[in-house]
Amino acid sequence: MNTEALAWAGTFSSAVIAAMATDAWQETRTRVVGVWQRFHPAFADSINEQLGAAQLALSLLPENLRHEAEGELVNRWRNQILQLLQRDPAVSELLAAALSGNPGQPETQVRQVGHVHGNGRIYMAGRDVTITDHD
């Protein structure tokens, strides 16, 4: 079994289940089903129904039982997503985009590496940064 696909499946399944408790759930569900529609259309309707049933079941549970139920759902969806990833590894980019809110666009990944020697300093930021040195 491909460990990278397994890791992606775990990440995506956790994100899908976490989204069930948010206001963005319906949009997320639509985008995730869209990925199935593109890569495995025969199962898209079933996936849509399963996601809806899972979210409804979670919403009806008392708060003290949700954590365990969420863990079970993550495991179940990890297997579903893993099957899709094994069918076509390109699914990972579209799932990442669907879960990040940028459907159709792969998620941008940034990697920053800095090396410093002696008394040097490194300031890295993914976006805005304000630095005030008082030397």
C-alpha cells in the first residue's frame, strides 16, 4: 500500500468530517462529490447520499458522543478516499482544492527554508510581516 496515498486519505477524510460541523458544509459536500463525479462518476450519487447521511447522524448525536463517532467516520471515509486515490493519484490535487475552497485549482504549497550562521537573523513569513529592530 502506498504510504503517501494513505497519508493523503487520512488528511482528506479528517478534513471532510471536520467540515460537517461548519457553515460551509453544503459547499464542501458539493465540491467533494464533484471530485467523485469527475474520477468515478458511477459512485458520485452514492457518495453524496453517504455524506448527507453521515452529517445528519453526527448532528443528531449528543455532544459527548460525537468525538467517537467522528473517529469512526474518519476511518470509513479514509478507506473511500484511499480507493479513489489508488484509482487515480491526480485526485489528491482536486481533493486538496475542493477542501481548501478553491475548486478546480490545486492548493498552492509553499516551502520556506532558511539557514543562518553566527549572529545572523532570518525573518520568513507567508504573507504580511512587520519587523522592528531595536539594535
